Amino acid sequence: MNDVDTITLLNRLIVTSRNGEAALRAAASEAHHAELKESLMEYSRFFGEVVHEMQDVVHKLGGHPRGIGTFGNTVHRTLLHLRALVEGRNEALILDSVESDEREADMRFDDAVTHWETAPEVHAMLERYRDGARRRHEVIKEMRQRLNTLH
């Protein structure tokens, strides 16, 4: 894969990660269980670190990294806040919102690792992000199950 293709791939993942970071931070602000709130914030910080490292790689390759997420994600976060105001801090709703975003991130990182031929150092970075996102996603799923047993 040439540098232009790598930059394009990384910029797509930057947008996905920026969306994840913002959505998880919004979800954390609506959560009321301390453990869930902290897990969501840690996951958000993970995506923030992913964004910064990928932006650095894009710069090193001579590209211009994307800096913001999508408008659709902004609408998604706004709807989450509005629903939380109307329905109360319904953590099942919050986790449903997070779950759909995280499935997308999992899918995009997995696609990047399995279907794109990148330089070895970029490939290793993408594998690390995919695996980190999957681990954090599993923690959120387990927390959902625990919270469901409490209700």
C-alpha cells in the first residue's frame, strides 16, 4: 500500500475514533454508576490516544490528519442527552448507544488489520488499537450484564 492509501485509511479511522471518543464521553456524563462512568471515560481516553498517535503517523507520511468526527455523531450524542433528560439516566439506553458505536469501531479496525496491506509498524499499531478496543468493548458488555442483574 502506498502512503496516500495509508493516509486515507488512517484518516477514516481517526474520524471513527474521534466519534468513539466523543460518544463515550457523552455516555459517561449520563451514567450514574461510578464504575460504568469510569469505564466509559477510560474507553474515551483510549480513543483520544488512538487519534493522536494516528494523526502523528499521518503527519510523518506527509498527509493532513482529520481532526473532527462526523456531524452524524454530533446528532447521535445530542439525542442521547435529550433521551437521558426525558427518560432519566437509563443506563440500558446509554449502553445501547455505546454498543452500536463500538460495533462500528470494532468492524473498521478489524477491516483495517485484515484487509489492508500497510507497513509493518502501521499494521502493528492498528492491531494494538483493534485489540485494545475489543478488550474495552468486552468490559462494557460485561458491565451491562452485571447492571442487568441488579435491576
